[in-house]
Amino acid sequence: MQRERVDVDVPVVLDAREALIEANVNAPGGDSGAARSLPLIIARELAANLATPMFLMDAQGMLVFFNDAAALLLGKTFAELGEIPAGEFGAVLELTTPDGAPCRRRDPPAGIAFFQHRPAHRRLLATAYNGARLLVDATAYPLFGATGEMHGVVSVFWENTNEGDA
């Protein structure tokens, strides 16, 4: 029995990197700094699917994404705010220690992860866009690629609602 050969058009399957870049660029708020590197693209995908507030900063110090959970606490979505220098974003948040001492750009966990290339955790006070002061616990770590190059910083945070735990 001989089979007849049928030619069909088979769509070209992109490799994982191309598919992630394509999905990222075409997403709302896409074509951002997060499209610059695969580790940031993967981190953005993770952040977009988490209920834990998360920020992403690229290796140039730009805030390139924050998720909907972060937007709920901050009072603005990433689509409303867009990419901004992380230092400018930190100034808007008016970050202080729990006792009210101002934080320099290098003091919060994201600053430590960015400038010192090491993970950090700290409790901070932050101002949301509606003016509310939030006590938050923040953890940040540098995002290194497979060959050791730094691609940015991942920062997760959550509101600390334990009044006696300040």
C-alpha cells in the first residue's frame, strides 16, 4: 500500500525566546524594557500571574513593569504610569524607615539589589498615589542571566497589617 503525499502549510513554530519576546512586545504596555532580555521577559510573565505585588527594574535602572497586585496597593496601574526611572518612582513613593527617616536611593531593598548586586529585605513606609501611607515588607534580588550578567532587579512587597509588628 502506497500513501499519497499531501503538502500542507505548517506554521513555523518560534523558539521559546522568540515566542516570549513576541508575546511581551504585543502585550498591553509591551515593547518595554522587559522586552530587552529573556530573564526580564520571564520575570514579567511570572509577575503578571502572581497575586503578590511585584516590581521589575532593568539593568539601566528603569522601572519596566509592576503587576496588578502592586497597582492595587499603589493606586495606579502600570499602563497608567508606564516606564519611569526607578529613582523617580522611589521619590514618588516617599520611602522612609518605619520611624520616618527618609531612605536614600541606595537604602531600600531594590536599591541594594541594584547597586550592590545582592538580595535584601527591609520594612518600609511608602506613600500610595492616593496619599495613604503603607507599612510594607519588601524583598528584592538581582536578576542574573545564565552567564552572570545582571539583567535587572525583582522586588516583591506586601503590606504589613500587624500593627504590633512595626
